[in-house]
Amino acid sequence: MFPMVVVNPKKILFEGQATKVFLQGDKGEFEILEYHSPIMSVLRKGRIVIDGKKFISIKGGIARFDQNTLVVLAES
């Protein structure tokens, strides 16, 4: 598991632990798993899927995974 947070300019949309997160990148869909290589990506409109159970709709944003932590700055 790894810590993650999804925030927009007004509030925290999700903060907690995850085992896998599915994101809509600007170049295509991708999944983040524990100890994934560091990555930074622009996100397009779509859904963030956390562990196949939690769904967050966003209009776009930026995702950064580094040191086993995922931070998503979202427009929602």
C-alpha cells in the first residue's frame, strides 16, 4: 500500500492508502502500483479509480508519484 491524496483548489477529495490507482493520462490510461517508478503526468477528463472501489470524476489535473506517494492536483 502507498499513501495518496487527491485535492482540488477547494478541498481534499480523497486522502488515504491505496494498493492500485487507475488514471486517465493525456497520452493514455495507466495504473500506479506500489513502488512504481517516479512519474509525473497531465491528466485528462475522466475518472480516478482507487482499488477498484472508489471513483473520483475530474475535469483534468496533474499526477505525481514519487517516493511511493501519489499526489493528484485535480480540476473537478
